Amino acid sequence: VSKELSKQQELDRLLDKVVDFTFQIMNVDRVSILLLDPKTNELVPRISKSRTGDASAAKHVPQSIARKAVEERVAILSDNAAADERFKGKSILIQSVRSAMCTPLMGSDQKVLGILYVDNLTATHSFADEDLEFLIAFGGLTAVAIENSQLSERIRREALVRSNFERYFSPNIASVIAEQQNAG
């Protein structure tokens, strides 16, 4: 799994792969990945899929669970979300979430990059502690892969900027200009 994820340079393809692996390995009905926008600090849905192919799965991530995972940097297992005292949000009842798990995607400097959320619509108590432990480990691999993909994207952008400047300036001057562009 780790090897496959580290191969993916492009973020959207990486997230697709994460979702596919989650369905292969775990008994879940829906998977969603939301990434934290660094400017607004909002969780932005990046990919959501359900086993049935319903594309509107992103709307199903209960905000109460998502925010708790991000703010407290904790993984969450709720085996009967509708009756769980920690989450009083209407969205849980409306969406008939039975069992849910959510783990924050922690970056290398302990910054939250987003969340990986899974749920099961049919059965309560469908997740055990080892499922949560797996999701946490898998979330760790996912976070590293996301950071790597963001880094390679930045490197690609910087190389493009530099090559554009090299058309008009000597390589040394182009390099200085590109550095100033990236610093600003």
C-alpha cells in the first residue's frame, strides 16, 4: 500500500488510490477525504465515493465528527453515531450514519492536512478498535503521500517559472529572479 501511494505524484490520482484501497481493505459503505484549506481553515471535500457509486457522499460527512478530529487531532470511532452523546448534529440522524470512523491526516510538522472519513450505513458496531488502528496508520501513509505530492507540485511549478525566465535571461539571473518569485 505504502509503495503504491508513494508512486502517485499527482494529488487527485493519489486520493483516488487511497479511496480504492480503503474499499478493498475495509468493510465500509462510504469514504471521504477532506483537505484543510490553509487560508480559510475550512475542510474542503476533495473526493468522496460510496460503494454504490453515489457521488454525493461528500455531503454525508457529519461536521461534528470532522471538526472534532481536526480540532482535537484525534481519531474517532463511533459505533452507533445516532446514539453517540459526543455528536449531537442533525446531519448524523438525517444521513442515517450507523458506524463511522474518522482520522486526521497529520503532516510532518504536526499540522492537520485534512481528514479521512469512512462510515457504514447498515450496521451498528461494524468497526472494532483494530479497524480504527488501521485507519490511523493508513491516514499516516496518506498524509506523507499528500505532502510528497504537494512538494513535487511545487518543484514542478518552480522549474516551469525558472525555464520561462531562462528564455529571456542568463541561467544565473533567471535563477535569482525565480527565487524572488517563490519567496514573494
